[in-house]
Amino acid sequence: MRFFYLAFGIGFGFLLSRGGATNFDFYVQLFLFQDLQLLWMISAAVAVGLIGVMLLKHSGAHSLVGRQPIDFQGRPYRSGLILGAFLFGIGWGLAGACPGSVLAMLGEGKLAVLPTLAGLVLGTWLYGLSPIVRKFSN
Amino acid sequence: MTPVWSGWLAGSLLGLLTIALYWFANKQLGISTVYGYACQVLPGAGSFRSEEFRRNNRWRLWFGLGIPVGALLASSGDGVSFTTGMGLYEQALPEHPVVRGLVLLCAGTLMGLGARLAGGCTSGHVISGVPLMNRPSVLAGALFFVGGTVAVQVLFRVSQV
């Protein structure tokens, strides 16, 4: 199973790279509304995802591994979502990378993402550390 | 230079990958939780050491390990090259490498903390959450874009002054 998830990761990293998500300039141009390459990429992924989820739901397909009914339950609302999502966006724009593309950029040898990567661990750790933060988000 | 496909093509294939992961393994594609693994070596991160966390997220570790390999394959046409450049960001971020590093460390921290507060990142909330027509994911996705726009507009305007 682990090689199977590894293969999915390899596909994901490959497509992020081909889609331009490992190019810092596309983040600047996206948020200055100059070149919407990344917006088209995300929109296309969502559009195909919508159709795929509909087909899976209507066919009643079970997962190929484990033969479970597929869980279409979305991530729940939580009180920290609005603040957290906004803060995430600020970090996304400043760093020119997201938690997935940062790993892809590292694979391409873009060393400028190293402090961003350290920050991602630090921010995740701060969340796990603070009972106040956890209480706030539950 | 790594070749770039049209956003529509790369995005459609990303959508197919997301659906394939649902179908094969009943898993919602999302990466940000993987950073909890790195927290296991830090003090006071009890919740990331729990058996429950490990059981639910072990797959993300393998998924996360694959990402740099895939990106390397995509760009290996001209061999691996290490670069420290940041393209257009060079004009706007501080020039001093230590100061720039601190800004990026803060940016990463905002993303790490923000993703946990929001319950997902660009992949978990947007790429796999929005297709479920899950309202919290749509809201989070919209706010990701609002935050990014504010940050880049301010950063590039201030740097022009």
C-alpha cells in the first residue's frame, strides 16, 4: 500500500510541476491578476473533481482497496476556520508556495523554500502545542 | 526550464488523481497534516504522537515523500540544479538573505498554523473539498485567495514606494 501512496504522491508532484505550481512567478501574477495559470489549474481540478464525485456517488462504487463505501463527508466547519484560512492565504501569497508545492519545489532544487518549509513545521507545532489554539478551533 | 502545460490540462489531470484516490482507497487528497510528523521530534507535540494520528495519516507520509520525486521527474530534463532565486519575489522581498529567510519563515508559520486552524490547505479544502460541495471548504478556499491577494498586493505596492 505504501508504494501505491508513493505513486500518487509522485503523480501529484509531477502535475504540480507541469501546472506551474512550482514557479514562484505564477503566484505573484495570480494575486496581481496578471496571469491566471494557477487559477485555471485549480478550477479545472475542481471541475473534474465535481464530475468524478458525482459519478462515484451515483454508481455507488466502493473503494477498490478495502471494499469500503466511499466517504464523501466534507471537512466540518470549525470556529478557527475564518481566521485560519485568511492567515493561510497571507502566508501563501508571501511565500509563493503552498504546503504541497513547497515539497515539489524542494524536489526541483529550489532552496529558497527551506525557511518556508521550516515555518510550516513550526506553525503546525504551535497549533499542536497550544491548548488555547486547539480549544479555539474546536 | 521546466515545461509548463496549460492550466486546464494539468488541472484536469490533478482532478482525475483526486478522484482516483477516492475510488482506490477512500482517501481525501490533502497534504498539510503531514507536517505533524515533523512535529513528533519537537517537545510538547503530544497530539501528533498519538497512535490515532499515526494510523490516520501514515498514508500522507508516503504521499508527501512522492511529491518531490514527481517534481524532480518533471524537471529532470536539464538535470538537477540547485537554485536560491525567487523570480519576481526578488523585487519585493528584503534583499538580505537572513531577513528574507525570516519573512519566509513567518509566511510558512502562518500557513502551518492557518491550515490547522482551518482544517486543511489548498489541496485538502480546495482540490478535494470543493468538489464535495462542502460549504466550509468553499469558504476556506475563498479566504485563501483573499489572504493571498492582500499579501501580494501589499507586498508589491509597498516595495514600489
